[in-house]
Amino acid sequence: MNRVRPALVAVLLALTAVAGVAQETAPPQSGGVAARAGRGAGRNEISLEIGVLTGGFSYARRMRATPLSVGAGVWGAWEPPNTFDRNVWEPLGVVVFGRYRPTSWFHTDVGATVGRYVWADDCSDCSGTFVGVRSVALAGYRFVFFGPEIAFGRVSDDQHGSDVGVIWGAQLRFLVEW
């Protein structure tokens, strides 16, 4: 598993770098930043995220005529892949994020997240807290995007103490703008 963490981070960084290069090498077009990013007058975005036994819903609002948006959402999973030294089952959390969308085919979200999880099936008090940073880098066409997601943070509960690690996965995002 130690090989997975650096690989996921490398993929996220590479996708962000590719988007930056694409933005810098794009020929100037009329219509400003919003037109280059493929977003006519749409300032509001809602999205539905679906992964393997994961899901989420979010809203973002573009900041004026820039490729930046701010937003919030909810996410959840069923036994997601992770690097913690304990079970992190059924996490359910909220996220506040910034979205950078330099082109119509790529965007990335980075934000703070907090959530609850359970670590045993047979007790009602076996839950803990996850606090961290969640990042998603997605590429796609029109309203369908796909890419990796990663949440780096700390889990803590009364029985096991705390631990730092990563929850990761891949998501398919359906994005609607108006």
C-alpha cells in the first residue's frame, strides 16, 4: 500500500500540471476567461459523484469571470480503500472546497472535510471522526467527468486513539451548470 499513496499524489499533481500547461499554451480567444473555460454565462454548478460504493453531491458557484468556484457538498462511502491501521467503514462527511476549472474538459477540487465513520459492525458506539483535506482531479466532456479522488487526514476514536492516513478512490461526476 505504500506504493499507492505516492502514485495517487503523483497523478493528481500531473493532472493539475497538464491543466496549467493547457491554459498557458491556449491561444487567446475573445470572450474572457469564462468563455475559454467553456462556461458561457453559467455561474452555478451542481454535481452528482458516483464511485465504486461511494457517492456525493455538491454545489459550487463561480466567482465572477474567473475559472475559480467555491462550493460545499456531502460525500459517503462503504468500506473505502484506505491506509489507516483500523477499519474505516461507512464514512459520511461534508466538504467545503475551491474548484479550479481552467478548461472545459478539466477541473480540480481541493477542500477541507470532516466526517464520521464506524469501525465495528456489532456496537452502536463504535464510531470515530475523520478530519482532513479532500482533493479530486477530473477530466471529461460536457457534463460527464472521471478521475481520482483522495482524502488525506486524521481519524480518531475513543478506543484506538488517532491515526493519519489516506482514503482514496475514483469517481464519475455528472455536472450541470446554469
